[in-house]
Amino acid sequence: MKKVFPHPTFKNIKIKSLGVGETINIKPLIRGPEGEMEADIHYKSDMGDILSVDQEGNVTGLKEGYGEILAFACGKLARLPLHVANVPSGIKQVTGHRGLRGLAVENTMPSFKLAAKHHVDFIETDIAITKDHQLVLFHDVKSMKRLTEEERPVNDLTLEEVKKVKFTAGNHLEDYPDVSVPTLDEYLDFMETTSSYPMIELKDPQLKDHEELLIQIRDKVDAHGFSDHVRITSANMDNLFAYEKINKNHELWIIVEEPLDDIELLKAHQWNYSVKKNACKKDFVKQVHDAGLKTDVWIINDKKEAKDFLDWPITSMTSDVVIMDEAVK
């Protein structure tokens, strides 16, 4: 058996970047023959003009650039590379993904409230249909088991049953043990109290067959005063076609994970373009922009990556976390 010598490791740190003026704690784990242990740690920055660090492991970004934090413990060295990026506020709009799902359980009221607290421009969510044809907010269509104790899909449960489902997973669930699946009404009621706007994904493929529910969505959005400030999105083209038939004023967005490269389709339907970052091509985004349409890129969770997109002709970035200090309306 290979002998394990006590050593520090940064494998517990997932952060790759921080902002100018931002401070984070990066205390490494100390691993020994019998697992984690305690030991004295000495910290040093190899680029003191870019990153400062104190002996508690608190790192502050001083200016844009790249550096490494060095942690010495037990006669061994661990290195943590970090980018420091100054992301200007308000240059691009920011969409909070399922609220801010990196900070709270996705598509729940705490997640929406955190997104609003950080002044994102849009708060995104997903619509599903219950067995008794009520509109609730849940992402997974085939089963609820990724986040809850319930294995059946939302479609197989009544609203009353969905409301009783207990969450068993999700970011920081321990801080919000009593969360439940919200209704569209609860979400829109809350949105009226914020400076953010709704971004509603027609997630459930059954929506295309229920014009009466699509009309409900349209009318509820209008009744809450968001007619001119809502994004209706879907990766399901049939859902968009169906909503298009009953739509009056709402912006429509198609969600794609692969390059679309069909500007004529977008122009014909006046669909805006929500694209996965790995499939985002600058030349096509320019075509979208030149056609008078908008582009949202997802998911951008790194400040340096966000900065890289600032010179692209995009409208917004969707994030699970806070990538800009405050979005300007």
C-alpha cells in the first residue's frame, strides 16, 4: 500500500476566479495517512500586486490578472491558480438561472429572492403541468427524484400532492429545509415586488397541447404588469409555435444546446436566441444582432469568462451565481 505523507491540497476549492476587491477564503484540506487532519498553514501569493493573502487564508483580488496562492503545511506545498477579473456592472444584462441555483435550491422562493437581492435583470424559471392542470415551477419533466423524495413526474401528481413533496437535494438545502414547489402565481406575485423581470421557460412538452394553459400564462403575466418586460422561452419548438398563436406582446426565445445557424427561422418568427456557451458562435450572434434580435448565453458562472463575453454583441448572460455586482436597469 502506498504510504500517504501529510500534505495540503486545494481539491476542496472549486473557485477559479474572483473580482477586483472581492475577498474569499481558500483554506486547503490537510490530508494524512488516516484522512483529514489539522496542521499549521503558511500562505503566500506569488503575485502580490494581483492577489493578497493573509495567514487565515483570506484572499483579495487587487487588480486584473493571474496569480497563484501557495499554501505550505507539513513540509509540503499546494498551489491554487486564480484569475482576478473586473467585470463592469450593467454592460450586459444578467439572468438568474432558476433563481440563483448556485446559492439556493433551484426554482424555489429562496432562490428567486436571492436573485432579486442581487438585482439580476431577469429571474428565470421552468413551468410544468400538474395532473389537475395547475401551473407549477419545476425543471425535471420525467421524474422529481433528482431533487425530491418523489420519483413520479409532476404530471402524475395533483397540485395538492406536489405541494407536499419534500425536497431532499439542492444547493444549500440545509438553510431552507421547508421549501416547496412554487406555483406560477406565487412566482409572479413575488416578481411584482422586485426590480427584476420574469423569464419563463415552457419546459413541459405537454404545454403545446393545452392552449388554455398557454393563454393562462399569457394573461397572468399581463395581469402582473410584465407584458412588455417578459421573456417566454423554450427548447421545445412546438411549445414556441403554440405560444406564438396566442401571443400578443411577449418576447419569444428559442433555447439551443447546439449551433442553430438558421437566421431565417429566427427572423421569420422573431425568436430571440438563448444558446449554450459552448455552442455560441460570434459570427452568428452578430447576425442575430443585425436582425434586431437578442442573444442570451448560458451558463456563465465565472467572472473571467463573463468578462470575455463583454465585447460580444449579446444581450445577456445567464448564471447560477453572482457574476456582476449589480445589473443596471
